Amino acid sequence: MFQLTSLNLNGIRSATSKGLEAWLEKTRPDCMCVQEVKAQAPDVAGKFEVLAGLKGHFHFAEKKGYSGVGIYTRHEPTDVVVGFGSHEFDAEGRYLELRFDSPQRKHAPRLSIISCYFPSGSSGPERQEAKFRFLAEFYPYLLSLKAEREFILCGDINIAHQEIDLKNWKGNKKNSGFLPEERAWMSALLRHDAQVANEAARELNAGAQAPSTALGGGLVDVYRRLQPSTTDDCYTWWSNRGQAYAKNVGWRLDYHLATPQLAALARSEHIYKAERFSDHAPITVAYELEI
């Protein structure tokens, strides 16, 4: 089984100071996708290049102490793709793709593992507009990648897709992370019928994003494939305000999004909450897959 973990670190220095590496030694995932590294190459060199035997690869933001993604792996990739070709968002360190190509592999001879950190729009209208630009630019990229390769995208998507994905959904209908436009984008990405996907986008978004979601993305929300109806158990992020963690007033913001062939190989999932390395919880999925 291929054990794949995703975790928003909220700072690699902070997360490792809270016991992350010891947890990795115990759980021994094959690969861990991380987001919000909040460090640059000199900060990582000699300290965080390897964690619990996992070798790290990174896409750092140009701005110090901001964003940044990485992938730690036991397997040597055949190629490393840094950024997805966006002038605006590649500077923010939001996309890293490791390719593990093997013509002999029965499933997915062309395989990619992706760590991605979607923008948050919670700080104000300017960043929300940036988030919409990211979604519009990223959607066709994912469709073009899916036409060429099998992949699993792990990351902090910063979108709770359905009402069951957050505790206080009624009070968050107008807040970033649960806006109709964002949910429409997710609906389209996960739909396998192009016409229905386009109708869903128009219904929720009054047509604003319909051109970018005209084709159903055909991806699979792996957690929801395994756990289609969980609510309180599904959350992966909690605000630091108002005892949100203690009261389990959470959101499901961290995902495994996979092409159908790889999603079908998912056998189990686990959201680890016994320790807190970050304001997010790590989510691990076991795939019946050989790297």
C-alpha cells in the first residue's frame, strides 16, 4: 500500500517543533505533501531537507515567510515540476509536482503526485479576487494535465465544498471558503458530465465562472469516495478563535483530488487529531499502488 499524507504545516519550523518528525517516524508514510512551508531555501538547508527518512522537494515563495509547498518522498522522482506556468501565482510558491514514470507499472505508468496550496480570500476583497483568478487559471491546467497523466493532487484547497464539510455552514454562506462561486468551481471540477457541470456552475455562480468550467473536470474527491456522508469527523482545519478546536467547529479544507483510475485504488483514509502540529490536521490515504 502507498501511504500518502497531506498537511498544511503553518510553518515548517513551527510544525517540526511540535513533534511532526517523531510522528512521521511512527506512521512512516511513503510520501507527504506539505503546504505553507513559510520558509526559503536557506532556512531549509541542513535542517528540513530530510524528515524521518523522507527526502524533501520544494517550491518556495519569493516573499519571505509566506506560502511555499513541498513533497517529502521515499522514492526518487523521474522529474520535478516547480510551478504550473502562472506568472502571478508561481511567485507565491503554490505548486509542486513530482513525476514517477514507469512504463512497467500496471496502473498509471505516467504518475504525478502534486502538492498545492490554493490562495485564501479571507483577508479581504483583493485576495478574494486573486483567489478567483487562481481558480480560473488553474482549472484548464488541471484538465490539460489529466489528458496526459494520472495524478493525485494533495493540498489545502481553502474551499469547503458541501454543507457537510463545515460545522457552521449557515453562518458562512457569504464568507471566503464557502462562497457559491468557490463551491461551483469544485462541483465542476468533480463532475464527470460536462453539461451538468456547466449547469451547476451557472446555477451557483450566475455565469461568472462558467467559461472556465465549461467542461467537467472529471476528478474525484478521494475522501468523499471513501466517506460520503461524514460531518464532524471530516474536518481538517479549525480557527484559533473561540475554542474552535475544543468544540470541533471545523472545516474540511484539505483534500486528495485524483484522477478516477487512481481514486479507485484508495482503500482507507485517516485524519490524525491526537496531536496538533498545525492549525490543520494531516490526512492520509492508503492507495493500492506501487511506486
